[in-house]
Amino acid sequence: MDFLNLAATSEKIPLIGLGTMGLGGYFLKDSSRDQEYINLIRNGVELGLTFIDTAEVYGAGHTEELIGKAINKKRSKVFLASKFSPEHSSFHQVVKSCEYSLKRLQTDYIDLYQIHWPNYDVPLDEIFFALEVLVKKGKIRFVGVCNFPLSWAKEVLKRIKNPPFCSIQDEFNLLNRTAEKQVISFCQKNQLTFIAYSPLDQGKFKDYKHYKMLEKIAKKYQKSVSQIILRWIINHRNVIAIPKASSLKKTLLPSILKLTVRISNKLIAFLKQRLLMYLQHLYQLLPGAIEKFI
Ligand SMILES: NC(=O)c1ccc[n+]([C@@H]2O[C@H](COP(=O)([O-])OP(=O)(O)OC[C@H]3O[C@@H](n4cnc5c(N)ncnc54)[C@H](OP(=O)(O)O)[C@@H]3O)[C@@H](O)[C@H]2O)c1
């Protein structure tokens, strides 16, 4: 597994982390597969996927409980990122949410504590003051935001020096490239880490019009399509991806196996093309046309 530094800190984080939304229920608790998910998280950590992303809202807290059970003997090996919900953005609620998450995660500290969605009714200064207090108490180490429009991310960077603001998390995959031109380049310019969520487009990549073409590319590189997609995402500077830990075979192994092997710059440039659909069409019209991009 390759690593990068979290923002401008000396903290090393892996380029691929474990997404946990849906493990133990999406927004309601589901205990029907607890042991399977605990094993899955343990396997992921053993395989080097030591960055774990979660949130207080996942499984109504149950996802954090499963992570707590899975990692309690390996806490120091893991970089734990959680989030508080927008309705918990007042000073006291942020502090309370953090306390509850720590309890469920069976740990004394969260490495990266993220604002899950912006709450425009609570001043940023109030939220960040709460986060500063949590840093000072040693309950959290770094701070990040998710789903922030660029204008708000800029505001955070301008006004908040303390606590250490390190990351922006947003959706980024082959079809949704909004972040590429805006938030990702902002992160690159300002030495922040971008965390790409839904990197596999929640499994929908199999329905892409150009899926056959992706399969062809994957075959050429002797990789799976999900490996090609993840490789393309983490090829962006300062970017890590957090595919959902759905199964050992489906996500965990493809996430780590040989991902460090570089694919050609030409292919990276090609995947970056916004006109991918058009090229797919071209490919169908002119078999073999794609090869010149690979
Ligand atoms: N900050 C936010 O607001 C936010 C929002 C969304 C997500 N996230 C984070 O990002 C993580 C990942 O995003 P995500 O869970 O939305 O989606 P994702 O990682 O893009 O996709 C996960 C889905 O893809 C399917 N999948 C995985 N590998 C596959 C393969 N090789 N072939 C076919 N299907 C495959 C899985 O299906 P199965 O379930 O059938 O195995 C799973 O449902 C989340 O778990 C969460 O930690 C954050």
C-alpha cells in the first residue's frame, strides 16, 4: 500500500481506506451481520487498509460500535476518521457527539473528526471553537469537512488556523467529476487532503455505457475494473479513496492488490477525458481506436 502525508502534517495515511457506510445498517441499526462485518474490518486492517472512515449516523451509531469491536486490540495501527451530523453543530452538541462516538468506538481519541454536512444556521466559528476544545482535550487530532461547497471550504481555510484543518471529503468517481476542477485543485493548492467518497459510484460503474471499454482496459492491465477506477482516483495528487468495505473479494483485495503498479500516463489522461461517453461511441464505430490511448 502506498501512503501520503495528511495535509501538511507528518501523519502518514494509506491512499486507499475503508468506507463503512452500510456496515451495521445504513441509517438504522441492523445487527444481522455483525460478526461478518467485524471480521471484514479486521481483515482490511490486516491487509493494510488502516484508514477507516465512519460517521455517527451510520447504522444509527452501530457502525461505530462494530469498528470499536473490530479494532480495539489494534487501535494504534488504525487512523480513525468519524463525522458528526449537521443537526449536532452547536458547541455543546459537537462535544457530546464526539463523546458518544468515542464510547462506541472504544477509544480515547478520533484521528480525524469531520463535519458531515454544513449547517448554515450555526456560525463556523462556534463549530470550530468546539473542535478546538476537543483537540486541546486530546479527544480528536485533526479536523476535516465533508460536502462543503468551495466557497465554504475557502471560508474555513481563511478563518480557522486552529484546530488543524486537514481534509475535504466529497463524492468523486468516474461519472461525478465535479470535485476535480474545484475542490480537488483547491486541496492541491492549499496542501489539504481530498478524501474521495463513493469512488466506485456505489457499484453503479457496472451500468456505465462505457463499462465494456473499462473491462477491455482492465484486461489489458490484468486488473479488475474497480482497480483501474481506484488507481485513476488516487493518481490525483493529495487524493485518497475510501471504497466501501463490502467484501474481501469484491473490495478489500482489489483495493490493495497490485494497486501500486502504475498504469500509463496516457491511460490516466484518457480516463480524465470528460468525453468518455463520446470516446466509447467512437470505439464502437472504429474498433481499435481506443488502443492508441492506452
Ligand atoms: N461524507 C459523506 O457524505 C459520504 C457519503 C457517502 C459515502 N461516504 C463514505 O465513502 C464510503 C464509500 O462510498 P459508498 O459506500 O457510497 O460507495 P462505493 O465505495 O463507491 O461503492 C460501494 C458499493 O459498490 C459495490 N462494489 C464494490 N466493489 C464492487 C465490485 N468490484 N463490483 C461491483 N460492485 C462493487 C458494493 O456492492 P455490495 O454492497 O453489493 O458489496 C457497494 O455497495 C462510504 O462507505 C462512506 O464511508 C461518505
